[in-house]
Amino acid sequence: MTISIAVAGKGGSGKTSLTALVIRYLLKKRLTPVLAVDADPNANLGESLGIETGKTIGLILDEFQKEKIQIPQGMAKEHYLEFKLNEAITEAKGLDLLTMGKGEGAECYCYPNLMLRKFIDQLSGNYAYVVIDNEAGMEHLSRRTTQNIDEMLLISNHSVRGVRTIARLSSLIEELRLSVKRQSVIISQVPEVLDPLISAELARLEIKPTAIVPQDQTIYEYDLKMKPLLDLPDSAPAAKAVDALMDALLKEKQQ
């Protein structure tokens, strides 16, 4: 049975780094195969994983629109497109990466998102885990490109605005009646302790964080040197926090 994990939050919250650390945990525990999905048009999950991204869903759809007159005789348009979309899968050991990207022009996000959702539905049964790094903000929820999720990780950086964003995301999930089995709130990039103003905002919104991920100089250094977060040592503070979070979430599922 496939377990789906989605990560959402405002831009700059550390969303992609957290997604990479979740995948790092799954690979370390040999909970494979894993399908990593970069659903952000500003694709950078591949870089965090140390995987060179090939074609994207958006690029393949652009090519398909230009080449559809060359569909092989006797093959339905939909089947040919499904065949072409497989070119967007980049394979690694225990891990495949699927990247949405975007089409040409300013209004080319909706159709790639729709096709990404349908394609993920088709692929998911082949994987033990599907981990989705969503685009920043709330648009992916309103377009229903994130649904049928077992674990929704709502991530905020160490800011009042970030906390308010995840409160709105949580409300929108309820409002749209999306199929999300459980939501967990993670506060990332935290110095030694939570700022009292952030603690007060969490209390006002009646939000209890599931996990606190500390500010981690190691992640900053890995980013500077373009080193994959999959290689982050177990001693790194952020890795420790995410490992503990995943231990707790998966333990509850096994009970």
C-alpha cells in the first residue's frame, strides 16, 4: 500500500529542504521505492537530492502540442501522451524523480498540474512512498493538485507570517474537503528557542507544532557547495529533527 506525503508552506519556509530530508529518511530506512515529485514550477528538488533533472511535465506537454500530428497511427492521443510523460521520470537508486516544471508563457501552470496529478495517480501503485514538494502558497490546493494525501506536512519558517500561512492552508484543506488523512505542523529554521511572538501567534491560532526543525549551518554549507541533502550526516541538527518526526509519524501508522 502506497503512503503519500505532501509538503506545503510559504516561499522561503525551507519546504524543499524538508522534503529532501524526508526522502533521505525513507532511503536510509530502506522504505523504498520512493517517488519524489517536484510539483513546484520553480523546480529545485532535484538539486537538493543530487539528481540531474531531465525533461519536465511542462516541457513534454509543450512538445506534445507541437508534435501531436506525429502521433503513431492507431494510437489514441491520451495513450501517446501517457507514453511521452514517462520521459519526465529520472531514475536513481531506490528513488525516482518526477518534475512538473512549467510550459511556455505566463499562463501555463494549470494544464501541467492537471496532468501531473493524473500521472501521479497512475504511478503511485508502483512505489512504497510518494513524497510531493508542492509549489509555495495555496494555489495547488485550490486547483486540487494535492489530494488523497496520507501525511500533509505544513511547514513554516521562524516567522509570524509563516505561521499565519500554514493556518490558512489548513483552513483551505478543510474548506475544499480535500482527502488529507492527517496534518502536521513543522516550524523550521528555528534558532535556540521559539521567539515569544511566534509562540503567542501559535497559541492564538490554536496550533500545536508537531516538530521543531532547528536552524542548521550544515544545510547552508551543503547548499553553497551544491551537495545533495541525501548525504547530510545523521549528526546534523535538522536531520535529527526530521528523523524523529518521521519515526513518530510512521510508528503511529504501524499501530
